[in-house]
Amino acid sequence: MKRMPIEPPTEHYDERIEAIDEQICSLIKQRKELSNNNPGFPTKQLIEEWSIKYNFYEDFLNSVFIQFLNEEVYRPVVEPKGFLKNIPILKSFEKDKVFYSVTFVRQYENASVVNFIIDRDDFDDKMPTRILPEHNFFDLSIEDVADTDYDSRMEGGGGSGGHESYTFIISPALPHDTSKYKLVFSEYKPPYKKKTGFEFTI
């Protein structure tokens, strides 16, 4: 899914604050390095204190620190190009009557596309109506023998009833030999990607 290009919200920039803005960027970088890019989130008490001390709205400060947790969303989008072939995977994992599967990987010259499918029986024998499950999502990471650094991005999905399907774009492209890598799916809760601890490998 392509993002719309950013259009500056104003037609001017006060050059007197350029050095301050650069310092803000430098401090953000220091924050990432010092926390090993895992800063957590300031406590409610700290947000309250800083809002008073620096004359900001609390909700504004909350939104600023939330954005620091969302940097990965802005990674450049890789568009798969140069279709090569479909590679059968036909592997699955089952837990609590939920069936997770990957049937194939679509190979391109610069990327791979993984279609991840979730199937569940959304009827409860003891209830006359359907039970709606808690809707969580999954991250996909790659383990391979060459220890390659892969970028993995969920590129949309959806479903109805007891069937869901999600698409992940992996770059660079995965090896054609499927024995050389594993697909690791990790569940998280929206909206801030809190890990549930549920993880499995296909």
C-alpha cells in the first residue's frame, strides 16, 4: 500500500529555529541509541509534570511519544517487481482450534510475497450465535541459514466469518530453496503492537 507524499502544511519556515530542529533530531537519535530502540512510554505522572513544566497539553505529549514508537511504519515501501514463480509451502500450525497456514510464496526479483491464512470455527456449540474472537495481528520475521537481514511488512488483509488472509512483503527476496529459511509469526495486540507471547514457526 503506497503512502501519499507529504505536503508541507505551511508555505514558510522560520530559519531562526533550524538549529533547534536539528538538535531535536539529534536528541531523538540519542534516545534511540541509549534505549537500544526500546524506550517504552513515559508514565502518566511524567506526562503530567512535563505538561505543566513546559506548558504543553498532556494529549499533545502523549501523541508525540506515541509517534516515537511508530517509526517503523515509515520505512520505504518495497514494491515487488519482476515476477519469477510461485513456490509451494503447504505448511501449517494449529492451536486452540485455530488453523494457521502458508500455502505458497510468490517470488519476484526484488522481493517475496507471503500469504498468511487463519481459519477458525467461529461457532460455539453452546451458543446460538457466533462468538467474535479478539482481533489480534501478526508480525512476520525470517530465520535463515545465511543470517540475512530481511525487512518484513504486512501489506494488508481481511476476511469474514472464520477466515482471514494477510499479505506480507519480504525484501530482499527469499531463497528459492524453502529449506534454507523459516517463517516466524508473532502475535500482537493493536494499536501499539503489544506482544501477546504467542509465536510459532512455519
